[in-house]
Amino acid sequence: MTTASPARDFLLPRLSALVDAAVAQGFARDVAVAVLIDLVTSPGFDTAAPDPTDDSAPHPIWNRDADSVVLVDNMIAQGPTAPDARDEADFVKPIGWATPS
């Protein structure tokens, strides 16, 4: 965006007056500017932020609910095993630092 534009010329004195009014009310200048930046970049003002639903048509793979199957590397994710279940960790011999190999 250019620095010399009619919109900038229109908004700059108004924003400066708004910041000056906030300072007169006891707010620090950097706090007032930070709040203005936060407000202007919020979804209510920032129309440049893409809407995630606008990028593509709805698809059942992307729209999940609580009962959807979770896939990790195209495999169904398994929950934790029971504490008394045997798995490959039961057959691994732990080796400590002081234990000879």
C-alpha cells in the first residue's frame, strides 16, 4: 500500500486524535497503538484473512465429528493397551549404564 493515498490522508488525523484521546485518559501511547492494531487485525476488520471454508468445497474427509475414525499414516490409531496386556516391551531386556553388555 502506498503512503500517499486519499484513505491514508483521511484516516491518519482521526487515528492520531484517537490515540491522543486515549493518552489523555491515562493509557500509555504504545498500549493504545497496540490495542488499535489488535482491533484492526481482528476478524471483524481484517477482510484479507482467508476464510477456511472458502478455500475448497466441503468434503467428508475434512469435516469430522466425534465419531469419526482417526487415521495416522493411513492406519487406524489404537488406544492405550490394558496395563496387564503383553506386548513387545515385555520381551526387551533393559540394559543400564553399569550393566555389562
